Amino acid sequence: MVEFCPDCSNLLRKRIDSDKSFLMCNCGYQREVLTDNKKIEINVQKKKQALENNLVIITEEDKISVYPKAKKYCPKCNNKEAETWQKQMRSADEPSTHFFRCTKCKYTWREY
């Protein structure tokens, strides 16, 4: 991936110095290139620090639902509540498809 200097907008070049990689610019700007393990370690540290401060960080892996809930019977477990959303599956002149996901068993079904 190509990156540019935030100071002068020139192209950053990769330099290796004592087993560490840096992105450097002719203007003097430099920053260390983080490996995947280092990125994961930084994310874990941020989560730990946030939890210590009673903050909750929501990431994509947490899979927290943001869909509205509707009173709908689940055909699998007969639960009375389901998450709901709509998606345009066909062309624009066709009606959208209505999806439901049971809040109890997570079974997903659709209505046309």
C-alpha cells in the first residue's frame, strides 16, 4: 500500500534499520511500520485500557445487533420477538425482501 507524508505529501519510502521497518520521507518525517502481531497487541492493550476506564469498545467481531426488534413468531422455537431488516434483492421496481432473525435461537427467515 502506498502511503504519503502527512507533513509534505511526498511518497514515504520503506527503510530497515536494526530489524525494524520505518516509513521515511525526505523532509525528516518517519514512523515505524507495525507488523500484524504488533497491531493485534496494540488493539488488545486499547481494549484492556478501555475496560479499566469502564468504556466499552465495540468491534466487528463482537457481533452486537443494531437491528430493530419486531413482534413476530419464530417458526422454529415460537419465540415472540425477532430482529428485522429489509434488503433490495431484485431490481428496483420489485418490492424489497423483509428478513427476520429470532432473538432467542437466531434462526433467520424472510418474507417476500
